[in-house]
Amino acid sequence: MPIVEVKLWDLARLVNAELSKDKLREALTTLKAEVEELSEDAVVYEAQHDRPDLFSAEGLGRALAFIFGLRKPSKYEVRESSVILDVSNAPSYRPHAFLAVVRNVELDDEAIRQIFQLQEKVHLTYCGDREYVSIGLYDLDKVKPPIRYVEVKEAMFRPLGESTVMTLSEILKKTEKGVKYAHLVRKGKYPLLQDSNGEVLSFPPIINSEDNKITEETKNVLIDVTGTEPSLMIKVLNIITTSVAERGGSGGATIECVKVLGKDGSVINVTPKLDGSIIGLRLSSLENLIGIKLGISDVEEILPRMGYLIEDISAESLKVWVPPYRVDVIGEVDVIEDIIIGYGYDKLPAEVLPPSHYGSVHSIEYLSSLVRDLMIGLGFEEVVNFMLMDSEILRDVSTEDFAELANPKMKTYSAVRNSLIPSLLLSVRENADLQQQLKIFEVGDVVKLTSEDYRSQRYLGFSIYGEDVTLTDGLVTVKSLLTTLGINYKLKRGGHKIFISGRSAIIVVDGDEVGILGEVHPKYLVKYGLQWPLVIGELNLSKLLTKLK
């Protein structure tokens, strides 16, 4: 969970009121934030990962003002900007970019620190450490629109925090951010944000330019998001834009939307999108979930304190406006949760719990736990990956059909894995530089197509990566594991398309194929940026369980 630090004097000016420590602590609990430290000068709290709008003083101040009735929620007015973004020559592997403009802000050192805190916390959480989305903020008055998002072979500019001009290649080798995030860009196909004079704004997702950074003199802010997941980028841009707007000067800040132009010069998008969303709320659903009947008047009083607007109301239901920065609110149940929080859990009646009925460990879970212990004993480290992954990676690696999502929110999670091999390849790629020999395993579910439908099955996958690794290392692992489990097995010729021919085998138990093992072909090593031999094995634990019985 993100740890956020906010100065109390800064919070007071954002809320426009002095807050006692007791009130602040109580309000943070209402916002599901856990207070780590509360001093005379600052509060340090742990925010929920699904509330990125609370990752800085701006969002916290806004929420507190609602809770204490010092401010009423309102919709955002967005004007059309003269700034234009051209993405017609964007890099194909990171093709999306959006902009927003916030005018008439008042920034000092603490305000800038808070905005950067928000940027970094959102980067680390919602943006997948910049893999899916990266964020940049600039002094608009130092930039000459239109802005172009392009792919370049090389360029030069002064990186943020540096005193000298560097090439993009030098930035990747010499700066802290360059070294850390170099794996996110492709050599000779670098993403770049430039203005109409050719001045560099940013080398996303690596680093921004020193020459147009925001300072205490900045009055108008340009915000960009670039990346691979448009829907996620829109949410991130909404969060950053609405937070920066909280720093409005006299008369308040003004938000402007920016047109995005495609290859033929046509408008393909306009951002930010601050309309918010409308969610229907049935009073019967509210009563069923909380166990007591709340009247319309109660709900009308609670919702504004939690940051919502009531759009339409009847005797049995109402329509609720959800602000665009509340990315955690998806449906009716999320609104109900906030109503319960606003009402107070302590006011809900207590009930005696029904008798407990103790369960037992399922046999597949017992086997999985045993296999984990054995693999750790063999010197492997466990990794845990999502069942959902990029369909293109599965298509490249898999030899079988797999289930794809009809309308995925993110391309990264567009299909259900049917093997642990693709997940292991990605894990090895991300951890290849950590040690001389990398031995990792995963015990997890995959979804296989049967004669009738798709079924979930439990698998073990393992990989051994290192300079002197051979198929023998994998064979020794399989032998040690299955022998310890008391399972007799045989090996037969065969394997997988990612394995080197003649350096792979199928694992057979009682005539059934229960796993595969092999050395990964060099073309896949190159594709995933691996320089040493890699052995991968996979065992169907669901099948092995039937053999143990």
C-alpha cells in the first residue's frame, strides 16, 4: 500500500479550515486510510491502492472538505484548448498519448512536492511502474504547441535534474531513471514528446526535460500520459488533472481539453474526459446489504459527504454521479460501501454469528503446498503471476487454443493462460539480471479447453536460467520431485514449439502425459532479451493427484 506524507499546514489551506488531530484521524479512517504517524507538522498515512486520488494532499484535502461539509461536490467544466497533440508518427509498441491543460495554478515548493509524490505513487501502483502508463508535467508557457509524439532513432536534451545535454542512449546508461526503465524502450525506436520548435518535453517513459519543468513561477500546467493501455491512461490523466486543479489560484483553476490527431490529421480523441459516470442505486439493494432501512433523506445527506452528486431521485431508487477521479467506483455495490462508511459501521446493529462449520484442506491444495515446499528445498524461488495475460504472448508461445476476453480493459490482460510457460518466460525476463543462476517456480491455475468447455487445472512450472544450464538440470529437478512424491515416471520424445528439437521430453505417468521439459530455442531467448540457456518444465498437478490416489 502507498505511504503518503502530507504537511498539516498545506492540508489546512487546501481544506480552507484548521483540523484537529482527532478529527483528521477519524476522517482518514472514514477514507479507509491507516494513520502511520501524526505529528505537529505532518501526517503520514497508508492509502488504499484503489484510491489513487488520495495519494497526495490535493485529493485528501478535497475529500476532507466534502466529509466536513466545507465544500459541495460539483461537476468539472472543461474548456477547449488551443493546444493540439499529433500522434501520427508515434512508436508502434507504445502508441498512445493524451494531454490535458490546467491554467491559473499557484505553486510553491510544497505544492510541487505533493504533485510529484502523486505522480510517483501512481506510477508505482496504477501504471505498473511505468510499463503501461507514464506521466509528465510541464510549464505550458515554456512550450510552443502543437505537441508531437514521435518515434526517433536518436535525440539530445537536458534530462530532469541534470546540468548537461545528453543523447537518448546516454540517458539510458548514465541517469538513474534511464538505467531503471531502459527495458521499456527499444533501441533506435525511442518515444519522444516535442513541441513545434523541436524542443524535447519528455523521453517517455524514462525522464522529462529540465528546461520545461514546473516551478514556483509556473501558472499553466501541461500534463501528458503515454503508454500502451488507453483506458487506463484516461483514468490516470483524470486523477492527475483534477488534483493539479486543486492548486488553483485566485478565481480557481481552469481545465482545458486537448485534441489528439491521427495519421490523416483527423481528431481521434479529446482528453481529459471528466464527465464522470452515472450509477443507479436501488434502496432495496442498500437495505439487503446493510440489514437496516435507510430513508431517502439519509442517503441524500451521506452521498455529498462522500463526494457524490444525486442526479435523479424517486421513492425506490436514485441515480448517482461518480466523479472521474474515483476509479475504484465501478457499480452499485461500491456506492453502497461508501454509504455504509458515511453512515458509520458503529451504528449498524450487532448480530450473533451462526455456528461455524470447519472445513478441511482440499487434496489439490495439500499437494500444491507439498510441491511448493519440495521446490523450495531444491533451491527454487516461488513467483506468482496473474491468470490473465497478453493474448499476443500466448499466441506466440502456446500450441493449444486458449480463452480470450471479449472486451478486455487492458491488452495486457486480454486472455486466460493455458500454460505456465509464458508466465515463466516473462518472469525470467524481468529477473534475469538479479543473480548468476535463476531458479524459479510457480504453482498456479491454467484454463484448458476440454471436449465440452474450458476447465481450470492446477499446474507446476519451473525454469532454470544460467550460463551453464542444460537439459540435465531440468531432468534432475523432475527426478528429485517425482521420486520424493513416490511417483514412477518415464520420458518419451516430444516437447513444445519453444524448445530446441532433440533437447526436450514428455513426462509420462501410467501411460498418461503429465508434463513437458526442454531447453528453450535461441530465437525465443533473443525475443525475450535473454543471453544464457533456459530450461523450462511444466507438470499437471491435477493429473498427478489422480496418480497419487
